[in-house]
Amino acid sequence: MTLPPLRNGRRERFAQLVAEGRTVAEAYTEAGFRENRQNAHRLASDPDVRARITDLQRGGAMRAEITLADVTEHLKRIAEAAEEEGGAPGLSVARAAWMDVAKLNGLVVDKSESVSVTHTITDKPMSEEEWAAEYGAEGAGAG
């Protein structure tokens, strides 16, 4: 059973924010109320607001569960059909679909590496010793 939105817009926003995981105090001020912890907790315990929060949380959990299971199953069907088709194009599609299944289910994690390089600019030329230390002995004295 899905409840309709609360008639009061700020109360509805409050319920949505709490359902998303905000604390009642955070949700209270983000929904446009003046900061007041006591009033925030009082609103959270209101039966209509509490029912709306529960309904929103239940709907979100159901969508997340269905989405993961459905997407995984659909990708598996694509992979299996592509494997049956065979040939390079079919196997390429199958491989991509199976990798998507693995990523979606946390079996493969994409890694990226970030490298930071700092260059110092100066009008003072390097000595032969500095050049050798930086670029190797073979470059020293070649100028």
C-alpha cells in the first residue's frame, strides 16, 4: 500500500529526508522549519508523518531489491543469448554483459590511480651534479 504525499509540503519534505537517512534534526531544518530539536522529534513521532516515512522507506527498499535482481537477471539473459549467437561480435557482447553482472554484484571493482607531479620552475640552470641526480649520469656533461 502506497500512501499519498502529506498535504503539508514541509511535512512531506521532512518525511522524505528522514526516509533518505537524514537525522530528524537535519530533516527538520532542511524541510524549511526553524531549528528546534524538540519540535523535530515531535513531528517525527506524529502518526501520519511516521506512517509516511515508513511507507517511503519500504518503497525505496523494494525498488532497490528489484532493481539489482532484475538488472542482474537481464544482463545474464543477454550474455547467454550472445554466447549462443557465437562469433566474435556475440562473444564480445557476452563478455561485456558478464563483466557488467560481476561489477553490479561487487565481484569486480574498477581501480583508478591518481598521480600528482610537482614541477619547480626557476631561472637558475641546474649544475652537472643536479642534472645527473635528476636524469642520470649519462646526461651530465653532454651540453
